[in-house]
Amino acid sequence: MYMFLPFLSAFIGLVLVWLDKRLAGLTFLAITVAVLMIWFRFHATNHLNISL
């Protein structure tokens, strides 16, 4: 449902790096990784019945 969020934040980070805003790009990379980790943790534990 919210799977567009990592793609959106990764795209914004890519644009920022392309515009020579390296620190802001790395921040959006961290946001992307955090969203993916939270998304995987939620879906892996609730929908796949995997104990992490």
C-alpha cells in the first residue's frame, strides 16, 4: 500500500545528489533504508508468520 514511499525518497535523494546536495541525498538514502526496514519487519512478521 505504501510501497511508493521508498521509491519516492530514493528518487528525491538521487535528484539531490545529481544537484550536488550530497548530505541531503544521504539523508534521503537513510530514510529509504529505514522505510524499507520498517515495511519488511511489519510484513514479514504479520503476513508471512515469520518470527524475527
